[in-house]
Amino acid sequence: MPKLLGVIGVLVVCAGLDLLWQSRHEITFWLAAYLRVFRSMLHHQGSSPHSLPAAIDPRKRHGAVRVLLGMSFTFIFGPILIAIGITLMLFPRF
């Protein structure tokens, strides 16, 4: 059972990496958008937030759920399953 949890954890991490690879263009877009807004905020520190760039049309971007699932599988759920599997293997049963 502990080894099975570890294998499932590795598969979940691989699935998360695959989802992140499929959404790599979305990730680069949102990083560029964040940097653009951050730079605009730094250049216009004293002005109102009305000077920020206009929002992007949401119909063009569909990968937010894929990015969220990929990151949660890769960095949260997969490592938790791997850690539980290793913990169960290392500690003897009472």
C-alpha cells in the first residue's frame, strides 16, 4: 500500500507537469501581463489606478483552470502522496 501511494504520487506529479507543459503559452502570457502591470505601477506611483493597462479579452484565454490544476498536482497533491508513501514505508506498523 505505501509503495502504491508513492507510485500514484509520481504519476500525479507527471500529470501536473504535462498540464503545465500544455499551458506554457498561457503561463508566459500571464507572466508578461503581470510584469507589464507591475512596471506600469512603478512608473506611475503617485497616480490613480486608472492608468493601468486595459484588461485582456477573457474569451482569448481558456487555460487558467489547466494552469491551476497543473500547479496543484505538481506542487501540492503529488508531493503529499509521495511523502505519505515514504512515511508509511519508514515507520513500522504498531
